[in-house]
Amino acid sequence: MASSHSSSPVPQGSSSDVFFKKEVDPTKHIRPVQSLPDVCPKEPTDQHRWTIYHSKVNLPAALNDPRLAKRESDFFTKTWGLDFVDTEVIPSFYLPQISKEHFTVYQQEISQREKIHERCKNICPPKDTFDRTLLHTHDKSRTDLEQVPKIFMKPDFALDDSLTFNSVLPWSHFNTAGGKGNRDAASSKLLQEKLSHYLDIVEVNIAHQISLRSEAFFHAMTSQHELQDYLKKTSQAVKMLRDKIAQIDKVMCEGSLHILRLALTRNNCVKVYNKLKLMATVHQTQPTVQVLLSTSEFVGALDLIATTQEVLQQELQGIHSFRHLGSQLCELEKLIDKMMIAEFSTYSHSDLNRPLEDDCHILEEERLISLVFGLLKQRKLNFLEIYSEEMIITAKNIIKQCVINKVSQIEDIDTDVVLKLADQMRMLNFPQWFDLLTDIFSKFTIFLQRVKATLNIIHSVVLSVLDKNQRTRELEEISQQKNAAKDNSLDTEVAYLIHEGMFISDAFSESELTPIAIDTTSQRNASPNSEPCSSDSVSEPECTTDSSSSKEQISSSVTPGAVDIMVNEDVKLSDLELGKLANNIQELLYSASDICHDRAVKFLMSRAKDGFLEKLNSTEFISLSRLMETFILETEQICGRKSMSLLGALQSQANKFVNRFHEERKTKLSLLLDNERWKQADVPAEFQDLVDSISHGKIALPEKKSGATEERKPAEVLTVEGQQYAVVGTVLLLIRIILEYCQCVDNIPSVTTDMLTRLSDLLKYFNSRSCQLVLGAGALQVVGLKTITTKNLALSSRCLQLIVHYIPVIRAHFEARLQPKQYSMLRHFDHITKDYHDHIAEISAKLVAIMDSLFDKLLSKYEVKAPVPSACFRNICKQMAKMHEAIFDLLPEEQTQMLFLRINASYKLHLKKQLSHLNVINDGGPQNGLVTADVAFYTGNLQALKGLQDLDLNMAEIWEQKR
């Protein structure tokens, strides 16, 4: 064999596997060998495994063979360049080095098995003599058969075929012409002997094959006789059985079967009759639908179409005469969809555009309910968009119609000259325009009430359908549970009946007669292809055809003011879709409010183009603000949500009003301060009443009273809670301006924070500007004063004290109107109070500084000599008296005493300094007596002034003791 002279270069057999499993772990140390692709692989033999040495490779692979000791460098350098060099292949360190010692374990294990195998061969020699004989005979017969030509072995061998006949019997063997008869006769004889030889070979092989299978042949011949006996007996038994069955059939079955056939025929006739009745009813569907549509009964028409479609698909399926009715009903259903959309659009237009003076909020409630339910049934959920578009158009028309009505009533407006309606509207004055806006808001309120009433009806319909779906789902679950229980009991009953010998069809017929309280529609859905087998099927079509009339009666039984829909057919909408639709209805109500607010904002903006709204006075703007806030509150109560567009426009106009309000008063205050001469002004009675009302907790401008106020004379000072304030005229007007800010906050709460900021800015401006004019002596250039006197300073201080007195009152007023998160804005008042106190302290320091400079000037020239009192002290006392005279009527007594205490401290400091300079000590000498007399004169004159009698001057520390 081929394997005898070929050897494998690698170890083979199971022993090598055992060896590698024990010695080396291939998953850890040896990388798995991947087979190389072969250009022309050779089929491996059964004894030898294919290795890489059997592969045939191409020329580059052969030239790159790493086993070659030397390569043809000229070949590679010609092609790949001079950089090509030979490299040695490093042996892989993953492959172990195999030696004979690795096979010692295997040889030890296999030697014992080899000994046992040799012993068995000696004990039991092979018995293959017969097999070899048979094999030799088989080979000989096969060799003989190979002598027979292949043409005789073909399955389609036929001598009537000319080609086959010519190939088997060549004509050349039978040609006797040309003196070749003897040779032809010999050839014919030779051909006959060859064919006879072929026949003998075939017969011998057939006989051999028969001899090999002789036992099976004779066994089959023996069994054939026994089989014929069995078949004869079986035939006789079958004949007897057939005779008995024929007798039983004739006696017991023919009559009963004839009765059953008659009963089945009767049932079939009843079914045909019912089908014909049902067909007659269905045939009247289209005329009935036309009658319903003529009365706008869309729901009844849709229910009738749905019922007819269901009957056509289930009970009249395959009826040739109704083959086009289904498509006709579908087209009719599409036509109804368009009619309902058009009808709803017409209803929305007529409902929203009817006169707003009509007290009826809902127009044709039954018609609306029918339309909405029909649209829901057909899944036409875009009807809300139609209603929304109609709302927008109606809102525009409301404003337009109100403007036209108002302009037509004004005779001063020539509509022939001013063509545009917006220009005509801008010619209205504020009272006329305010009445127009009031009319628009009232019409919008009625409009929103109508929209809310209509949407409430639609929302009620949607919720009733949702509730119906949930109840239907609950009934279906209960029905399924009952059916499951009934099926279990039915299976048990059928098994019992079969056991008792009854027919299965009888058991099912009895079970079908059991009444089940399930709706007709659910029965059809549960078994759409089932046919009734009992007499109950007669009434089933009647129930089916009467569904449309019952729905018509139910839909027409809805009473105005309530939605009570009882539906036999489920609306094909899921709970999620119905929930979304309900939310969309609520959003549509919000949208209606937004539409009215947006149209109102556009109306305001069209009037505000020429700055009309910004020119309104406080009273007019407050009335406008209250009107808009009232409308916003009414719409919020109707729709349940506050719309922000009109509120934003109001806030924007309020901000503009606040800016103008503040700028006007700031400008007014600036002009007052620029013209203020800082002299004490008389206080009119109305201002005294104003501060009195503030003291009583009423922070508002008092109403003007005719007659009584004019008779009262103005006072010299302003009395505030028992204290008298000598003020200038600017401060009186400033208090009135502050009250205007506070009253504006009460009238327009939305501008509280802005007003607080503006008022703080105004108070800071008054503080800084008064400081510039008085302390900074700005009034000398602005007003033309010759000098800033102590009286001016004291009057300024007293005015600041009056404002400081009212800052806590103003703070409390704003705090009551701010949100808790806005309390941080009140820190502005703390800063203002601090600034005012600092300003008052600076004025007091200025007054002390005036006297300090006077003391420095006079006492620096003081000499201790006669006469007594000296001229220096006479001048000092004179200036002190002038100071007292200037401020005593302006400042309260406590502040006057504190001020003169500070002045006296300055006086003592300068006197002490001068005495130290003159080296006059308290030694009881003549100089000491002169100084004591002057000091006593100063003290007596100072204590003689009004309000300073009890002033503790404490002159003892003016002496500096010297040793």
C-alpha cells in the first residue's frame, strides 16, 4: 500500500496525545498551530495526517524558505533593491525540544498491552479461510463479468434500436460478397460462440447468486402457502362482519339517520330564511342612512353603517349580491366624516359669532353632543383645531365690531377722511377710549363664558366615553372569567357523556342551548365565523338589525343641560387618547384666555404707538390699571389659569408710567431745590391735615375740601406728633410727593418694587442735593444767596430730621405690600436713614466749626488786663447770643443744649490754650481775678439765654496748674 513506503515526520497516534497531555499544557506553553493554506492540497490518507510538508507553494514562498542555507541574492537585488538581506529564522521558544526520554512513559504503558495482544493471537488464530475462498470466488466472478461488454449491462438495452443492434451484430460478419464467404462464416461462428460465452458467464453468476440466497428463496416459497391460508380465513371473517354490519345498519341506523337528515334540512331552511330576512334588512341600509343624514343624525347613521359592515363581514360574507355594498358603505362613511367636520365648523361659527347680548351660553346642546360623539367615533380628533381657529377669528371680530360701534357714535370723527379703523380709534380721547376698552373686556368675558360652556359639554362627552370604555373592559373581564369556568365545566360534562355512550355532537348541541348573558357584539367578536345550530339563531339577526334603531333612540334621549350617553358600540379610542383629548380641551380653554389677552395687548399697543398711554396722569393710569387687573382676574376665574400676556403688557406700561412718574417728580423736586432760599416757610393748613392723617395711620393724599381749608390761616411751624418742625417749602412738597408714591403703590400693587427703588432714589437725591446747596454752599451760585448762615444750616438740619421721622412709616407701608422674598429691598431705607443721620451730624459739626473758628480768632487776641469784662469776651457773648437767636426757634431745646455744650467745649479748649500761651495760672493773683471775672461774665450771659439756664458749663478745667 501507499502507506507502507511513506513515513510521517512527526509523532502520531494516541500515545503522543497522552504524552503531551501529561508533560505539557498546550493552553499555557504552546501556541496552537494554525494550518497553512495549500495551493493544491492532497487528500490525506487514513493512516497519515496532513502536515505542512505536504503543501505545494508558489515561487516566492519557495524562494523565501527559511530552511535554505543560502539564497540567490542576485534574484532579489534585481527586484527589491540592494537593501534586501537574508535573515535567520529564530526558533520559537514556545515549542518544546522533544527527545527520546519523553517517550519512556508511553513505552512502559504500551508494552504490557502489546504482550497481552500477542498472547491472544497465539491462542485464537484467525479463521478467514472461508472468507478468503468467498473473496477469491467473488473476485473471479467479477473478473469474468468484466469480460462482458458494457452495452449488455445498460438498463435501456433493446435490440430494436438500430445503433444497439449494429454494435452487437456487425453487418460485416454477414457480408458474403467478394469471395470471402469462408472468412465471414468463421467470423459469424466466432461471434456466436462469443455471445454464448457471455451467456454462460451471466448464467453462472446468476446461479451463484441464487445459490448464495437459496435458503431465503426456499423459506419464501414455504411462507407463501401459509400466507395464502391466512388471507383466505381473513377474507371469510371480513365477509361475515360486513353481513352483520349491513343488517345492523338496516335495522337500527337507516331510520334514525333519515330523521337526522330531515332535522338538518329543516335547520338549513330556517337559516336560509333568516339570511334572506337579514339580507332584506341590510338592503334597506342606504336609504335609512340617507334619512338619518337628512335629520343630521350622524351618530345613528354611523352606528347603522358599522352594524351593517359587521353583518356583511360575519353573517353575510361571500354573498355575491352584496359584493359592492361594503365599499359603498365605506365611501358613505367618508362622506359622513366630511359632513360632520363641515357641520362642526358651521356650528362653531354660529355659536361663537351670535350676538353676545344673548344670555344662552350653549347653542343647540343636543346637536353639539351628537356631533362630538360622531367625531370621536370616527377618530376625527382635529375638531378642536377648527374650534381654536374659529376662536381666533371671533376674538378679532369682537374688537373690530366694538371699535366700529364706538367710532360711529363719535361725531367728531370723519370716517370719510380717516379711512383706517386704527387711525379712527387713535382719535378718541381717554374717556372715550376707556369706555371702548371696558366694552371690549366685557364682550371678551361673555365670549370666554360661552367657550367654557361649550368645552365643558365636549369634555363631559369625552369623560362619559372614557367611563364607558372602562365599564366595558370590566364586563369583558368578567365575561372571560365566566367563559373560562364554563369551558372547564363543559369539558367535564362532555367527557361524562362520551363515557355514558352519547354522541359528542349531542353534547355540544346541548351546551350551545345554554343562555349566556353577553352582548351580541362581543359574541360576534368572540366567534366571527361560527354559525348558529339551534333555533335561537332565528332571533339573533333581529337583534342585530335593531341595534341601529336602539342607538337612535338613545342618542335622541339626551336632555339639555346634561350629558347622558349610553352607547352600545364602543368608540375606537384608547384610554390614553381620550385622556390626551380631555387635556387638550382644558388647554383649549387656556388658549381661549390667551387669545383674548393677546388681542387686548395688540389693541393696547396700537393705541400706545403715539405715546398715548405714557402721557396719562396718575388717576387715568390707575383707572386703566384697575380695569385691566379686573379683566385678568375674571378670565382667571373663568378659565382656571392666569394669562401672562396682558399682565406683561400692563407691567410694561406700568414700568413706563413709573419712569415718567418718577422723572416728573424728580424734576419737580430739582426745580424746587434750585429755587429754594432756605428760609422758614409758613405751613398751610392742608399740609398740617396731611401730616395729621399720616399720624392716624392713613398714608394717602387727603381729599380736597372746599371752603373750610381756605378760612384757616397758615401756621409758622409744622406740628408732627407733638413736635414742632420749622421747614422750608420744598420739604412740604417733598412729603406730598412721598405720599403720591405710597398712594401709587396702593393703586398699582404690581409696581411696588419699582416704586420703592424710585422713592429711595428720590430721597437720596434730596439728601445729596440739599447737602450740595447748604453745606457745600451751592445755593450761593444757584439761588444767589450772599452767605450760608447758621439759620440756613439749622433749618436744613430740621428738614432732614422731618424726613427721617417719616422713613420708618414709609418702610412699614412698603413692607406690608411686599412679598417675603422681597424684604431684602427694604435695606434701601436703612441706607437712606444712615445717610440722613450722617448729614445731620455734618450740619451740627459745621455749626460747631463756625463757632470754633470764631473762638480761635477772638481768643488768640485775648489779653488779661482791664477793663472787665474785656472786649474779647463781650464779642464772644454777642456771637453766642446771635447763634442762640438763629437756631433756638428752629431746633428743639434738647438739640440746642447739646449743640451749645459742644460749642462750650470748643470755647474752653481755645481759652485754655490762650491762658497757657499767656502763662496765666490759677494762683489767686490779679490776672487770675481778671480771667475769673471774664469767665463769669461769659457764663452769666450764656445761662441767661432761653433754654440754657440749667446748662452745666463746668468751667473749672480751663485752668492749667503749674508748679
